[in-house]
Amino acid sequence: MRVTRSQIVLRGLSNECPNCGSHTLFKAGTRFTINPRCGACGLSIDRGDGFFLGAFVVNYTVTVLVFVVPAMVLYVSGVLGLTTAAVVAGAGALFVPVLLYRCSWSWWLMGYFLFLPQKLPNNRTELAEDREE
Ligand SMILES: [Zn+2]
């Protein structure tokens, strides 16, 4: 494979296109508008109906596991009072997803192509060349 799984992970962690490594996941000058395709290699980033749900699940999971649950645990263990824990958890539930929006798209694409690396255009070409031999 031309694009290895380790490259997919590194590109996913640095918000790069999993196929070519360009910073083209989002439209230039915007914070929340995903490109339908990579401007450098043509990889389909928004892959159709419901694909965005993967990024949504990644964002929700990270927010709950890293922010909301720890606030609840701190309340149950007596470190935080109820009001403080509720405010911290509520504020986290509102603002952390906004902050993680770009990362959640990149992490979702990383997970998707980590399990299906043959779907990357750079890897498909190599497979087609293998069949010709
Ligand atoms: Zn690309």
C-alpha cells in the first residue's frame, strides 16, 4: 500500500487529508465548513448521507469521556459541589464539541480509512496495478 496505516494515523492526528497529507479538510478561511473533496487529491471527504454522523459520534464520545464524566466523578467523590459540577459539565458539553469539531472530523476519517485503507485513491491505484500484473 502506498498510504500505510501509520501514515493514516499521523495524518488523522494532524488534521490532514488521509490520502495525500494536505491541509484541505476544511474550506480555506472557514472554521466549520468541510470540503466535499480534497482540493489536492480529490478524495471524497464528505462521503454522502449520514457520513457526518461518524464525526458527531467521535465528538460526543470524546466530550463525554474526557470532560463530562470526570466532572461527574469529581462530584460523586466530593471534590466538587453539585452546582459547580453541573456548571462545569454543562459548559463542557456546550463548548468542547465546538472546539473539537475539526479534530472530530479528522479522527473520524482516520478511523474510517484505518479499517478501510483500500478505499483511499492512492491505494486503489496500486491495487489496480497489481491486478494488471
Ligand atoms: Zn488529499
